[in-house]
Amino acid sequence: MTPIKKGQPSAHQAFCGEAAGWKPTKNDTLSHRIPGFGTTMNVLYGDQLCGQGEDVQEMNTIITHYLYYADKMGIGREKAGLNVSCGQQKAFNPTKSTPATAAL
């Protein structure tokens, strides 16, 4: 359960939040990164899936599978968490350079 990069939570911490030792910073909260499955996807996939709105087929496929297995395990969708999407989150690991980072 080691973070991929320094300064970000591990996937486990992103899913469990404070119970696993991660409390979102002000920057995380402003970037819509709060504990839950959506932030777990953000840690794992970054801007490949996240921060591109809610119409990303690959992200929605992963969410559908997550909710399917939550149902199968008897958890139910209503208890699977509110943060299941990363569509509105700023990516933890951006791969595209932005004007601010391109100048560095």
C-alpha cells in the first residue's frame, strides 16, 4: 500500500481516507479529490481517465464493474460510496504538459 508518488495517497488510502491515514489537503478538496472509489481510480489512472468529465467510456466501465461487485457482495450501490467517479477531479499524475509545466 505504497503511494505511487510522494505527496499522494496510496490507492488504499484514497479509498478509505482518514481510516487509512490520508486526509485530503485543501488543494485535494479544491481539486475534487475526496476519499472514495473515484479518487482510487485517480491514483491508478490519472488523466488517462480522470478530469475529462463524466462521458469517458473506460471510466464508466470501471464504475459499472465496481458497482456490480458491490451488489454481488451484498454491499449495495447506496452503500458503495458517493465518490465513485473521477470525471471532475484534477488528476494526481498528469501526463500532458500544461503551459505552466512546459516552461519548467
